[in-house]
Amino acid sequence: MQNLILASSSPRRKELLENLHLQFEVSSSDVDESFDPVLTPGEIVKELAHRKAKAVFNKHPDSYVIGSDTVVVKDGTVLGKPDSSKEAFTMLKNLSGAIHSVYTGVSILTPENNAITFYEKTDVVFWELTDEEINSYIGTGEPFDKAGAYGIQGIGCMLVKSISGDYFSVVGLPVSRTVRELRKAGYSLP
């Protein structure tokens, strides 16, 4: 039987795979998420996704392992997860009334030690936000474990005016492409 492992502790990524009725385990990878600032956003998320998948694959070399990483980019600046309310406010104020891009990288490692690594880019437009709206959203606590200080699948959906691209990539895993790449890699889907 083929074993599938999600190399992420993200409840959002776990839920997306559960929605597909896939049988899988979760094994989070505690890897260094620093990156070379000369890399493009696509290269950054691919490298981090591969690093996460590799850390788990090293413990489970007979499994298919999926690693993923997401970053938010505005005007060439990569926005990670905010460390404080002040940082969350600054990020959200910067995203207010503007377009930004969400990059999600995926790396699939196979029992044959093959790697399929790719990324998806989705453009997101925010409504013009008042300081009161931003502070109210920060008060929910939702921004603190999310790249760019918001979650499109939660209360943060109220901040989003439109998207162009894969919604699920913004959530944290481009499900449709991931499934197609898993199939190409030899994983038998139900």
C-alpha cells in the first residue's frame, strides 16, 4: 500500500487533503525557513517546500511526501507571518486597497526518490480598509499564523475584493494541481 505524508502542521492544508478523501499522515517538518533574498518568490516557495518535504522524506523514504510553503508578496517585498499586532497592522495597511500576489510552492517526493516541485501564483485585491476594520480583524487573532497577516478562508475573506488564480493556493495548497502531479508521480488516487 502506498503511504502519503503531508509535511505540514497547517490545519488548512490538512483539511484540503481530507476534503479529497485521501488517506495520509501528518508529519510536520521543523526546518529553517530563512531564504536567500536574491531568489524570486517562486524560487523561495519551491525551495522551502522542498526543504520541508525532504526533512520528512528522510524519515519515511518509502512514502510519497508533500511539502508546501506560502508567501505573500507586495511591491517586491515578501511578507511572512506577523510577530506582533503592530506588524500585522502595518502589513494589512500596506495591502489595503491594493493588489498583491500569493505564491504557494509544492514539492512531492516519491519512494523512487524523484521530486516534483512547482508553484502557483494568485493575485489578490483587497478592499480599501479603515484603521478600525484592520484593528477589529487583528483583534480576532486570526492574522498571527498567516503569511501576509490574513486568512482568506476565515474572517479575512471580508478583506478580499477579488482574486485571479487558484483560491486554494491562497489557502495554502493548490489542490487540483497537487493531485494531478501526485498522479503523474505514480501515486494511486481513490
